[in-house]
Amino acid sequence: MKQQLEQLINNAITSLKEAGELPDDFSPRFSVERTRDSSHGDLASNIALVSSKAAGKNPREMATLVIEHLPESNIIKKVDIAGPGFINFFLSKESTTGIVTQALEQGSDFGRCNDGDNKKVIVEFVSANPTGPLHVGHGRGAAYGASLSNLLSLAGWQVHREYYVNDSGRQMHILALSVLLRYLEASNIQITFPLNGYKGDYVQEIAEDLLKTHQQTLIVDATKLYQAVTVDEDAPSGAGDKEKHVDDLIANARKLLGDDKYRQLFQFGLESIRAGIQSDLSEFGVDFDHWYSEQSLTDSGAIQQSIDQLTASGHMYESNGAIWFKSTEFGDDKDRVVVRDNGQTTYFASDIAYHMEKLDRGFERVIDILGADHHGYVTRVKASMKALGANTDQIDIPLVQFAILYRGGERVQMSTRSGSFVTLRELREEVGNDAARFFYVMRKAEQHMDFDLDLAKSRSNENPMYYIQYAHARICSVIRKLAEAKLTHDIDEGNQQLEQLTSEHEQALLKRIAAYPEIIRVAAKNLEPHTIAHYLRELANDFHSYYNAEKFILDDANIRNARFNLIMAVKQTIANGLTILGVSAPEAM
């Protein structure tokens, strides 16, 4: 509907140009938005306000001219001017009843548009380090990324979903060491576990699997493992260094095992956790087209290539043995190290190469979904892309706040350092996939979120997911009751009788359904799937009010068919919206 009104206004502007009322180069950017107050119409445009100066007229005069030159249309009942020059549109019954036919004919494609013009977009999300199971903090990014990908696909984008696997770097070596130590322990060899090791039960489980798979082939002399090792931080002398301690242990482990056996150990830990992450996400309804290896950037030479490019263009310098990127020249608050003084590249170096590789693959849009703790990452990545000549308008980096769990009104404590954290799997087992997916995306991604476990499990109207699903199930129940009453529903006849949908509740539902295609367009444009959740809550509320006020199993076939067409359009819209969010639409509850 919004697009249709935009076209009518553009036609009016063309007519005004042809009549000499407006200059030939007159091309204003204006909007058509839904009104908050129905007394001001259904939709309103700011065309007169934003274009009056360029037209050399006052806003109300400009509004009058636009209205006078609007083509005739059966979707408009009335147009008036409000305030300083807003144009308010009151829609006709024909404009809203037609949406029922459209929803029923298009089915699961109802709401689909071609705003993306089939352009390629890569959505990278979750990308948690494969050093442990996914926890509830990762769950929100997973739900948001999957829902956003569904939304963009519906809006006409060719979506590629990608998980960036951080399979190189120090943390992965700490994991390998942790698994080795638990492996030795499981082999009845006494070890001392470092403060900086990974302590979760999952490490013990991986070590036991390692022992079953490789038996005693990875055993090393524990006394040699601890030789010439810096003391840990909790040493009585107070001279310990937990970072140096764990690095020394890793170096000794690599020397004792040798390259081949250390690689076996390293890969076993990596693949065990990656497989667990992939399984968790798949069960959560989150799948990826590609799991991209960070290590592949080193192996292919992509990291060195990006460093060479930045150096050649004068955007790098050396200081204190390290190589720095001049990110302050592009709006960052400080320059960033790309190569450390020990010759090791930083994570940032990998990020630069990875983003260039994304653009080189032909993606016309790049979306990185990150945790809110990565806010400093946005400026530096865009700075590096500017330095390499890329168009940073192609890159969007939405930030997702972590969710905080509450049970019985009390905050659920989590600690990743100790290894005792609430995993995504545990959350799903407690509240179910549907509730987890819905609750994670029902707020703006950048807003803090309190996840009420008790509410998510409740079967009450206070639970928004239950309330929406119940509307769908209620409609399915009405359809079953029609068959039980030995009555029929004729869709074609119903379409002919839609003019009979005149009650306040019916008109509210018609307008709500008519808004759905535009809700999809705006949500996709703004990368905001939470607006779908809000919309579905409002649609469900309109339906429940209608259900409580009217009857559907009627002898009057005309009204019966019209009402069944309406509620089936509601049912289809709810199902489509829930599908975007990764939530089921049950037929009975």
C-alpha cells in the first residue's frame, strides 16, 4: 500500500512538472508512513514539507497542488491536509479487502518483495571461538542472525550465511594444552592444571574421547612438560605470571609431541568443539552455507597480501618492533597493531584479510553481527577497508547485547572463567526452541535484554510467543469445527463477499494484514527482525478480540465464507511471520 501511494504521489509530481508548476529537475525525497492516530488517516506523507522550499511554495499550498494532481485510485477514500502540510490518506475498503485475496493466493510468499534485487549479501554471525560450547550469550546472536537472514531473503536478497571459525591463535593452543593435561590425567599421570587453562567439564569429555581414539600414543613425560616453566600467578613467592606459564607449557607440549602429534591433538580438540557447536545450532534451527576457517587466510597468503597492500599505500608504520596500521587517519581513536614485535600477526590482521576476501568473493553487501563488547571493532574494520579502497557503505556491523537470564525474579549467575556457564543447549532444553528463538529477537538487538525463563515457559497471554501461537492454533480449531458442523468454506465465494467485512474488528484486522508487506520491507531495510515480533503480537491481539466478539460457524454462507477468508489470511500471515523468526506455528495447543 505504501508503495502504491508513493507511486501516486510521483505521478502527481510528474503532472505538475508537465503543467509547468514545478521545475524539470524537481526530484524530492519523501516518505509515506502509517499514522499513529486513525483519525489522521491510515497513511501520511511529508512530501509537501520536504519539497516546498525547492518548489518555491509554502507547504500547505504545495500539499494542495499534489492532492489536486493525484491520479484517481480505488485505494483512496479521502485525502486531507493536516498541520503544517502533512497529506493524510484515508484508505478505501477495496484497498484493504484486496489484501485478503493476495495473502491467500500468495501463501508462504505473502510479504515477499524484491527490494534486494537478488543482490548477494553475506551475513556472518555467531562465529564464537571453538574453545567451548555455545552459551546463552551466543544464542541471541544466533537467533538474530538467522532471523535477519530469513528476512533479507524474503526481501529479495541472495543471502549467504557464514560462520567464521577462529581456528588459529593462542586461545586454540590453550585449548589443546588443556585437553592434553586432562588426557594425561585420565591416563593416571599426575598433572598440575594452569590457572589460564580451560576448566569446563567439556574439556574432560574431549580428553576421554581422545584417549579412546588415540589410546596412549600422545602420552608425554609430565616432568619434562613442566621443566623450565615460568611459575603460575598463584605462586607463594608472588612472582608468578599465568600468561607466561601457559605459553611455556604450550611450547613444551609442542616440543615433546612433535609437529604431527601436536597437530592431531590440536585438530581433535578443535573438531570436537566445532562439531558440538554445529550440532547445537542446527538443532536450534540455525544453519550455515559455509564454515570459514581463519587458518585458511594464513595458508592462502591472504593476510600477508593485505599487509603488503596497506604498506605499499603508506598506511602502515613500524614502532618498537611492531607494525601498526594508521587507523587514526580514518576516524579510529588509536592506531592498531597488525604484526606484533615477535612477528606474529594479530586477530585484526586476520579481520582485514577476511573482509577483503568477502568483497573479493563478489558480495555486494557485507553484514557482520557481533556482540556489543566488540563496539570498538566497527571503526577499525571500516578504517582498514577505506585504506584498501573499499566502499564501506557496503558494510553493516549490527551489535547484539547479551541476554541476562532471570528465574523466579532472580538473576541467573554465569561464570565462563570457572567453566560453569549456562549453555545454549541447557536453555533450549528448559524453555524449548520456539521460546528461545522468539524471546531472543523480541527486543532490538542493541538493547539489553532480560530473559525471563518463567515467562518463556508459561502458557498464558502474558507470554507473547504463546499468545501469537495460540491465535494460529485457534484459527486451525475453527477450521476443524467447520468440518465437524458439516459446513463448507468456498474461498472464491469468500473473495466475492469481502465487502461484508464491515465490523470494527474486521476492519482492524484488514488494516493490520495490509500493513504486513510494508513491515517486511522496513524491517529488512533497518535490519530489525524484532519489528516482526511486535507486529505479530498486535495481529494476534486483533484476532483474539475478533474471535471473542464474532461467530464463524454460520448458516449464512456469504458471511461465513468472507470471515473464513479473513481468518485464513490472518493464519497465513502469522505463519509467515513466525517462519522468519524460526518459530513454529502449531495447529493445536
